[in-house]
Amino acid sequence: MTVVLMMGVSGSGKTTASVMLASRKGWQMLEGDALHPSANIEKMRHGIPLTDEDRWPWLQAIAAEIDCWRAAGISGVVACSALRRAYRDLLMNGRPDVVLVYLQGSHDLIASRMAARMGHYMPATLLNSQLATLEEPGPDEHAIVVSVAHRAEEIVGQVIRGLKERGLLSGSFAA
């Protein structure tokens, strides 16, 4: 049983990569944004960055979902920004079967992707606040780091290779 925590700023491709990975592996997928309270979504829709106080209940709800999967022996992928180390600690500490994947990319690339997407409540104007909040994973977090400059299929392939190298997957890369 493995739970992948797919982290990165908005626009980094967390949802796309998570859906693709879950589909390829036959795992559950949770879009962390779906657990945001409506007040958080409204703040973001209006270009107001979330505070830690806004995020803690949301992160606790995600942790509860992860714990349900773990209790049931279900593997899955969670798409969640998890920008700060403290947020990742809440989601990962005491959960040795949760693996961190960091989707890393440049401001310009991610900004162009955010500008091109349609119907998302998160405006591109919040990218700078997300990058200012971002604490990249440290070596002790053992993240699988993947550049978002690649196509989604390549990103997922790199994630699968990273999981396999850690002994968390068996079989072929394309399975």
C-alpha cells in the first residue's frame, strides 16, 4: 500500500499527473482542492491568498482521508499544494507509506500554464504568493522531484520509476 502526495504550486500539474498516475496504477485519487471549505475557494477566486489559519482545517481533512485509505489498505494519489514543511509534516508524519512527489517548475512556465487554463478558481495572480509560501522539500523529506517542463506522460513515468526504485512498485513501468 502506497499513498503518493503530489505537491507543488497551483498550475504545476498536480491534478493532471495525479489522475494519470492513479489511472495507470488502478489507485484512488483525491483532489485535495475538493476538500477546501467554500470560504477558502471564495478567497482564492477573489485573488486573496490563504493564511495558515485557512489551511489547517483543510489539511486536517486531507490527512483524515489519507488515514482512511491507509486503514483500508488502499493505495492512492493525493493532489495537494503542501507548500510548507509544516503542512507536509501534518500530512506525512507517522505515515511511513506516504511518499512525497514535488512537481518543480519555473515561475514563467507555471504562469503560462495558469494563464492558459479555463474555468479554474485559482487566478494566475496568486502564483507569486504561492511561490513566496513554497518551502521546497529538504533532503530529509526524501521527495521524488520531477520537473514540470516535461509532458504529463513523462512526469508520471518519472514518478513511477522513482516509486519503483524505492521498492514501492513491482512490475513494469507502464503498469
